[in-house]
Amino acid sequence: MEDREIVELLQQRDPAGVRAAQEKYGALLRRLAGRILFDARDAEECVNDALLRIWQVIPPNKPDSLGAFLSVVVRQNALDRRRRQTAEKRGGTEYDLSLDELQDCVGGTDDVSDIALTDALNRYLRTLSVPMRSAFLRRYFSAESVREIAESLGCSEQKIKSMLFRCRKGLRKFLKQEGFDV
């Protein structure tokens, strides 16, 4: 079923819209949450919370890309849950590793919702080539491993590591030019 059809069902308050969204995007969303969290049950709960969220906000909202909307909601739910779980001690998931890699670029900024930083990051991403942007987003948004990214882009892990290094170096320079203290 197409996104517009699912959104239309949600606009009509038809529970079939939630089931269709879960059927179409459930596996993707569970993978995304699972890369951030330790537990499959927690990941499933994040997905269920996102599905509840679309029921609450559609209508009046009508997202252009239901998959992107759900991915952002799931990721934010998973990040919030992860912060609560690791308030005392950090674990060693791909998400933690990717955050460590970005530490030099964004310094101590933990507030992902900071509008100015988000806007600057979006402007920076538009300057990257498609493969570099894809690798960056897959690593730092979706928390995919270097190996997964390399396999999906059909190149070596070393090439991905090099691309990510250049992206981080470029981001650091870009943020400095934008006036951020990094």
C-alpha cells in the first residue's frame, strides 16, 4: 500500500491505516530502534509508540513521507529510552560508537533537537556527494555498522571509514565557520 493511501486511512480514522503502516515499515523501524537499544522488546515498544503517534497527529498533519516521519519518531523514542537506560553507565552499541566518532565535531552538544545545530547540519549534508551523505546518515542517524554500510554501498570498510573521517573533518570545519564552538 502506498504512503498516501495509508495517510488517507489515518485521515479517516480507520485503524487499518495503523496496521498498514506497521506492515509496511515495522521491520525497518524495529531495526532502527534495535541499533540504538539493547532489547528487542524495547525496540518494539518504540515502534508501537510511533504508531500511536501517527494516530494522534494524523489528522491534522499529513506527512509527505510516512516512512521518514515514522523513522524520526522511532529514532527519537529510542534515543530517549537509551538516555534513560544509560544515565549511569554507557554501553558499547553501534549507537555509542557512532556518537563517540562525532564527539570531536559537535563537542559536548547532547541536545539533538537544537534548531541551529540541526539547521547547520542539514546545510552541511547538502554539500556532500550522494555516497558520502548516505554513509554519514546511515552511520550517524541509523547507527548502522561500518560493515553494513560498506556492504550496501558495495565498497570496502576502509573506504567507508575514510569517507566518514572526511565527513567528520568537514563537518567540524563547517560548524566552526558557522560560529559553533567545537
